[in-house]
Amino acid sequence: MERPSWDDYFLNLAKVVATRSSCLRRQVGAVIVNNKDIVSTGYNGSPQYQKNCIEIGFCYRDLHHIPSGTQLERCRAVGSHAESNAIALAARNGHATAGSTIFISGHEFVCYQCKAQIANANIKRVVLEKPDGTIMEWVPERDWTVHPIDEESDSC
């Protein structure tokens, strides 16, 4: 029997965390790890104290045909993505995220808001497994140094 690599192990845990998601559109899980120790986990869904899409029985964004990655303010999970929830839970419990890695499973990309939170939490490495199994890896201080607004102005 072959043991999974550490990256595969933590990505598998992120998949399990995603099963707690209350999002009808996409289930995403995140695990923050430092020195092979789990710091925190998070999944996407409505903020505390608010009803979620499962309880309500529909996704507002699906009902109104809002494309993924746009009009995030029209999502019950706005600000409550798996990545941001994992960072918030670490902070709430007094666990440092500096120098850690975040493993994410369940979506195609990391949104700009979560990229900013990951960078501000001083998370040093990001590993994302997309739904098709493709694995992407970033080092924020190297790979996320240009603001999206500046990328737009470069193409003009």
C-alpha cells in the first residue's frame, strides 16, 4: 500500500471539510496547515446567525442566473468562503496562520477577496485542487503581487 503525499493527504481532508458546505452551487473546503499540523478548517456557506441555501431550499444566484465569480454580494456566502472561514476560525481560536499552507478543494479559482485575506494572514503557500482534479499551487508573495485593477489597465 502506498501512502499519500502530505499534499494529497491535506487535499483529501479539504474534500471532507467541503461536505459540511451549505452552498447548493459548489461545495468548497479549506484546511490551513503549519508544519504538518492542522491549524484550522473552513467551508463555504452563510455567515453565522443567517439562514443558508439548504435551509431556504434554493440558491439566489442560480435562480437569477448570476455567473460564478460575479456579483459576490448577491450570495448568501459572501465573505464566508471556505478560505476566509478557515482564516476567521484560526483567528477566533488564537491560532497563527503566518508561514502556513492552505489546501483548498472544490472550485476553479481563488477569488480576489480570499486572495487578499490569504496574503494578509501571511499564508505562504496555496494549493488548490479543482473539481476536475487539476492541482494549482501559488506562493502569494511571488504570484499575487499585481492587483487585478493593474492587470486590467495593462491590457488597455
